[in-house]
Amino acid sequence: MFRRFYPLLFLLPLLPLASCLNLLKPRHDFVEYTPATGPNYALDSCWAALPTRRDSADAVPLNSGLRDEQAAAPADVFFIHPTTFYRPKGWNADLSANKLNRFTDRSTIRHQASAFNAAGRIYAPRYRQATLYSFFDEQTPNGQAALDLAYADVKAAFQYYLAHYNQGRPIIIAGHSQGTAHATRLLHEFFDPDLKLRRQLVAAYLVGFKVKTDEYQTIRPCADSLETGCFITYNSVATSFDYLPFQPFAVTNPLTWKLDTLLAPATLNRGGVSQNFKRIDPQVTDAQIHKGLLWITPPKPGGYPRFLLPGRPELRHSFHIADYALFYLNIRENAKARVQSWQLSSK
């Protein structure tokens, strides 16, 4: 049954699964597994997206009038995809798992990374991502070990990107969920202590993960829509829901790109993109910052699923899966505008 349903976990509510998170728990400790062969980022096959070939990051929603602008884009986007590996087969994914790679490309690369294809050339590494259960493993070192292995791959990919692809161009760092966890570490290790690299940073879109306001020594939350060298972060939940553990964390309103708590009406929403990637829904929802969360009015059009996880009923108000989809056009236009702002400030 698990094999039958696991590809739907990213895109659909999890009600068909048994209501027990232990279904997702790997059967043995991390040290008892031999990790799959690591990536060689000199090989195109170790990248989910590269600007030199056709891939899912080139996509635009049907009948949207949008187009892939990577060929002429002045910036680069280093995108780290979220968790698409859920099976209890092991703590980390195997890069040779073609079915998983296709699922990653059809879901997160198409639905999220593509939001940046008007702003920059997209580089999205494949990596030995930690299985979903790693984020809920609070009793053993297994989950953190799996995340550390995944980050080691992301770090290697970024180092290869800097050495072989970047050539001094401005950089957008972007991710979601597990991808944002790794992106947050990447900024700590590469950008926070390095003024030269920090000057190349257009912005970091750290979506779908907890990021503290004072996370970095030198990098701050973006205060407006055109500030550069800063980060954007939010976690979408249904209006009126409080989740106390998020309270100390930074939040950006993706309709105004500000940090205040004013309600941004749905009229500012340029358009969400539905789950099937076949339509744009203008004014799909509003947005308001509340105690470390982004409150949204649940959208009426279908195709923006909640995050329903076995054994975690407190997450039923979360629109984590739709963090990018709800604000797709706003993100797309903002990324392009920030690149232009970076170019003006760098003259």
C-alpha cells in the first residue's frame, strides 16, 4: 500500500494512508545502511535543472502568456528542491532512482523552480535527500545524520556551481522545506562570512522552513520588494490558526514583500498556479503575518492542497505544500524585479 501511495505525498492530502507517522520510519538505524553512491556534479544527470538543456524548470503554466527567459537572464538561481522521498527503505534517497527523479522533476522542479525562470538561469542539483521522517526523528541521531549527508551533497553541488558555472554573476538562492533547510546552512557557510560572495547575492527565498530573524550575522530579512542581499521566508497556514513554535521566526508577506502585520488583500495576489499547472488563479488568497506564520484565507479554487500528515493532526491547517503555488506570479515578478534592482545598485 505504501508503494502505491508514496508519489502522491507531495501533491495530495495523506488521508488514504494509515494515521501513523511510523509508517514512514526507516526500518534500521542510519549507521546500518550503506548510503547510495554520491553525486558527480560534472555529470548533467546529477542535476534536476540546468540552463543548457530542456527540463522541468523551463515550464510555464498553460495559456499563461509567460515564457522561459533563462537564455537572456542576467542572474543565476541555485534552487534546492524539497523532500520527495518518503519511503522507509532508507534514510537517504538513491540518485539512480529514476522513478523518484521523474517525480521530483514533475512536481517540485516544475511547480516551484520554474517560478524563477524569468529572473535567472536555474541550477537545481539532485542530492541524496533525507527521507521525510528525518524531520520528526527527535529521539535518535538518525534524522540529523541523514540531513547532514543530504547537505554534504548540496554543498558539493554549490561548490561545483561556483567553480564551473557562476562566473561572477548575481545569485538567487531558493528552496522549499528540506531544500530551505539546506539553503539556510549554505548561506551560513558561504555568504554570511564572505563579503565578496555576499555582494553577489540578489536574495534568498527561504520558503517553507523556520528561519530566525537574527539567523545570520550579516544577512537580514528583506524589508521591501526591491532590497537585495537579504532573505525572504514564510510558512503558509489557514487564517486564525496559531502554532506557537513558529513565533520567534521571521516572516515575509509575499504580497507586499514587507515585514509588517497588515493584511494584504487578495487583490494584490497576481496569481496562484493550481496543482495541475494548467491555470493561473488571480486573487487566489490574501496574506497576513501573524506570530511567525503567514495567515492565508483557504482558496476556493481546487488544486491548493493542505499538508495532512499521518500522526500530526496539528498540521491540518498548513498549506505548506502550496507555499509557492499560492503566490506563484508574485514570486516570479519579484525575483525579476530584485535582479534588476541588484543590477542598478551594482553600477
